[in-house]
Amino acid sequence: LLQVKKGTFQVTPVISHVSGPFWKFPVSESFDGDTKYAWYVYREGEDQPFMKKLYEPDSHTIYKFETPGNYYVKAFVIHNGVKCSANSGVFTVSV
């Protein structure tokens, strides 16, 4: 198993409405080297994510929402064996 350390670098998830029900979630930082990203999507007020995008090398993901509401995302980044995460602000989806 890969052992990752808790990191101290900055991760800032960004929310971007693409079109209709589609939303894009990148991070504002740019990392070189060995970096992987994961994303969880939460409905505001709920503790468990309803969507989990597991670690991959793409620094963003696009998600199609099916239900209007208030949401936030949590971005996870593993960079050179060090892991950091951060929540976005709440955003409103209308479909």
C-alpha cells in the first residue's frame, strides 16, 4: 500500500458552471511531478458525499447534476506522496 503523508500545501477547489446541468471542478493551483486528484460532491447539510470520483491524473472533473439544490465539493490532491484536501464554497444548481 502507498503511504501518504498529510500535506501543508494549498488546495483550492474552483466551481465553474459549464452549461445546463454540467459543472466543472478544477483546482486553482498547478502541480508538476507525480500528482493525482479526487473529488467528492456533497449536498449542503449532508455528511456523506453522493458522488465520489477516485484518484486520477486529471486536475478537474465534470459532473452532471440531476437534482437542483445547494452543493459543495471536496478536492483531494496527492502530490509527490503528500495528501491535502479542501472544501469549496456552496453553490446552487438549478436544472
